[in-house]
Amino acid sequence: MSARSIFSSRGSSRSSSSASQRFARRSTIATIAAAGLVLALAGCSGATPAADGDAAGEDFGELKLQLSWIKNEEFAGEFFADSKGYYTDAGFSEVSMTPGPSTGSAELLSGTADVALSDAISIGTVVANEEAPLKIIGATYQKNPFTVLSLADGGNIVTPEDMIGKKIGVQASNTSLFEGLLAANNIDAADVTIVPVQYDPSVLVNGDVDGFVAYLTNESITVAASGVAVTNLSFADNGLPFVAETFTVTEQTIAEDREKLKAFLVAEIKGWTDAVNDPEGGARLALDTYGADLGLVEANSIAGSKEASENLIVSDETVENGLFTISDDLQTQTIKTLAGAGIDVSAGDLFDMSLLAEVYEENPELVGYQK
């Protein structure tokens, strides 16, 4: 398995003509190793002082944020935080958002990014295999968006057992994760035909496979939008829960720039509060401003934003404890999922939730994101 994330099957809401190209995105362990596993991040810029606001005069200069994918609706919270001045209020002269595709590991370790939006699979792989000094300090997605997509009048895969005897299209980078899904449901891999595919779901629509590993916020919406009824077998609801769109940093940044990271989290919580309450508005920011040159499909962007806001970002735990929460139980579930994919790492190695805890202790009004 490559050190790049099993998450490399993510996509945008772009037109279907570019669907097969959108996932060539993640760096391998060799690439990260070649980056030298540089441990020190570049020092913060002493840039233009930020405007007065929530940071009470703090000047954190620029923060370099590495996005995991292109500037689509997936980053609606970041777009709100930028456009509404939450970053400025928090004390940043600028938060520069560099689009992916990327897991962010190489950028963090080389010092070209201060924070990376990534996922537990990608970061867990590098921590386990390379002993990379990285920590996840929060997660936008409480549920991962992976699904086995099928046609309602075709494979119609409703339960894991429905995969038995079926042909399932699986991308090379997602093979270990899919095998983990089978193992979690006590299904012998020999009872399922794994068909190597790329990232274009036309192989499903054309009947070449009965099921297709996809994203709930992407291919599922794209295929359904073409007028085809679909069925989804969510990984998160069938034995493979793990967090995604994680805020990841180096241990050195936590030690040396703790207040800067906390200020960033405050701005992010405000931005994602807006995005959760106005998913169409978040999609609009991607369509009209931040991703205006990407050819995003309006209906798909809005649908993807709503799916994420209603079903992936919020949970009973976020209602009680605030956005980005990763409870002890969810950490345990994530670690178990990683182990099923052959990634040996402990919760203590992967997570540091102390910064988010301090943010909510110091700003209790941010817990209530529901409006």
C-alpha cells in the first residue's frame, strides 16, 4: 500500500469529463521520505498587523494552509472564514490556501505548510510507517464519506452481504480500505470479485461492475444527478468509521505556536458554523469566487455541500461538545479501522485534542454552532 492516503479517491463537483483525472493526488511514502522528513516548520512571518478583533490585538502574521483537494465546496468553512474576516479577527494578516491534491504530510514536514487538511488514514500511515511527528488536532468530518455505490436496478448493494458474488470496482489506492470493509463484516475476499478501476463511475453505469467504491459527496451525487437511482453502502455505517478532513500539524508547531493554532481553530469554528447553517451559501462561495475557474457543476456542488453539512460534519457529539470534536470513542473506532487496513498506530500517537479543548474552554459560546 502506498503511503498516500487510501483517501485518494476523492473528487470535486466538476463536470464528468474530468472525473477520471481528479484523483491523481496523493504523495507516496517514498515522496515523503525524499522530502527529507524535515521536522522544523518555517518561522511565522511578521507580516502586516491584523485588524482589531477576537484576537485582542494578536499578530500571528500569515498562516499557510494546505488543502487536500481543489477549491470546491468541500472547503466552504474556510471560504466563510476568509470572506467574513474571521481569520483577520483571529489575528492573521493572511491565511493562504494552497489547493491539492495532497495529503499535506510532505508540506507539513518540509515547512511549506503550517496546517494541512487531510485524513486519519493518510496521517496514520505516515506516523506508523515513518514515525512522522504529526498530530491531528480536530476533524471537520465526523463520518468518512466512503461508500460502495451501486445502481438500485442493478447490484443494489444494501448490506455488506449483498457484495458476495458481485463485482466491485475498487481503485488501487483504496484496495486496503475495501479489504478492511470486507474483514470488518466477516466476508471472505474470495467471495467478492474485486475489479481494478480508475475513478470514473461510468464503469458502474455501463454495467461493467455491480458496485463501485465512491464518495457520498461526489460520485454518488453525480450518478444520481444523471437520472439513475442509486444505492449506497456507507463505510462509516458498516464497520469502518474514521474521521476525515482532519486538521493536522507537526508536534513542533504545537509546542512553539500553540496560541496561533488555537486562534486558527477559533476562526475555523466560526467559518464552519456558517457553512453548516448555510450549505448553499458555502457552495456559492466555491462556485462564484474561490473555485470560479474550475467548472464546478452548480447542482452537484450544492448537493455535496448539503450532504456534508447534514450528515458528515455534525453528530450528537458535535452538538454536545462543538465542531471538530473527536471523542475518545471516535478515536478508538478510528484506530480500529486503521488496524484493519494494516496501519499500526495508537490514539496517543495520532491525536492531540488538547488545543481544541482549550479553545472551547476559553470560548464556550462557540460550542453552540446550531442556529
